[in-house]
Amino acid sequence: METIAFGVISFIILLASIGMVASKNMVHSALSLAVAFIGIAALFISLEAEFLAMIQVLIYAGAVVVLMLFAVMLTKRDRESSR
């Protein structure tokens, strides 16, 4: 049972990581990064390391992704170059 759960979670992390690198939209990339971080937290939970999982979600999936999204929103983009 643990092997199946590990396989499913690692597959989700792998897909999210590929989506983060391959995405041209910065917001989609940040959301894929958040999914990868939450998947890593799920692996920590399966290893019975709940504290590390909580830190993973709070610091990485919360703070880093929010910081990336604020950086995207606050940068000035030219509308002509986005077309």
C-alpha cells in the first residue's frame, strides 16, 4: 500500500515539476511549483515527519509561491509584448 501511495505522489510531483518548467505563463508555473511543494509535504507525511510537512507547506508552498505571485503582479509589463 505504501509503495502505491509513494508512486502516485511521486508521479504527481514529477508532473507538477515538468509543468513548472514547461509553462510559459508565470502564474501557472507558480501554481505548479505549489503543487510540487504540497506533494513533497505529502511524502513527508507518509514518512511520519509531520513537522517537516507542516514547515514545507507553510514556508515553501505558502511564502515562496506568494512572493513569486506578488513579483509577477508588481512588475510592469508592456501590453504590446505580451501579444
